[in-house]
Amino acid sequence: MSALSALSAPSVESVRRWSARAVLSIAAVFAGGCIPSGGYQSAGLAPDRRMTAQGTTEALTAAMRTECRRLTAGSGLERGSTNVQIEVGENGFVSVAFLRPGFRDARLDSLFGGAAAGLKFDRLRKSNTSAFTGTLRMSYSCTSPEPTVTLRML
């Protein structure tokens, strides 16, 4: 077997290991840390590591390609949604995200909670308050060939 054919035809097991690492690395990029009661914070997350809503949706969709295989294997979690309370600082960065009630799946809670904590919005205009608290609806579906992830401010 040539080196080229070995590179172009990875084993199923190496793809599984890579996919699992990809999901974990995406979660690590987003998550600054978990705080009690379903909360995620982004303390210490560099500004250039934060993502817009569109970038977050694309990254979560990529991660859900792996997660959907697990979720459609009889877990009853082929689709789900949760409300996420977020605190946005004056700089437009989310500092804390609370999943209410969560997805009933620790891996999904970590993935989506960390993603919410790593969001960035356009810088807020000067106002009487230094922060904004809002609710974000995060949903996924594994019912079609390609996973679907949506984020919507309520």
C-alpha cells in the first residue's frame, strides 16, 4: 500500500476517533467553563476565539454531524430545543449562559451551553446599563440527512 492510498482511505476507526476529537475541540473552543445550575461562562476566552451567531450555527451543525449518529440510535433525542438566558456585556461578548431546562443530554448541554457562552454580538450602544440580559432559543434536528441547528433571540 502506498503512502498516498493510506492517506486517502482512512480506517473507520480513525474517522470515529477524529470525529470525537473534533466535537470535543469545538466544545473546548466555546466553553470557558461550567458553573453550577446549568450555567456556562466564558471567562478567559480570547476575543478572536468568539463567534457570531452565524459562525456558531455553522460550528454546531458540524459538531451535530457526529452527535446525530449517537442521538438517532434509539435515545429518543432526534430533535430538541432549549431556552438559554445570556448576559451580554457592553463589549457585545456573552459572559454567562444558563440553559433552561437543557437537552436531557450532558454532551449536548455542554456543546450548546459552551457555544452560547462564546457568542459575540455587535458592540452595544452606550446606555444607562452596562449589560444586556436576553433569552436565546437553541434548537437542533437530526431528522433529515443533514443536521439542522437554529439560534433565535426571543
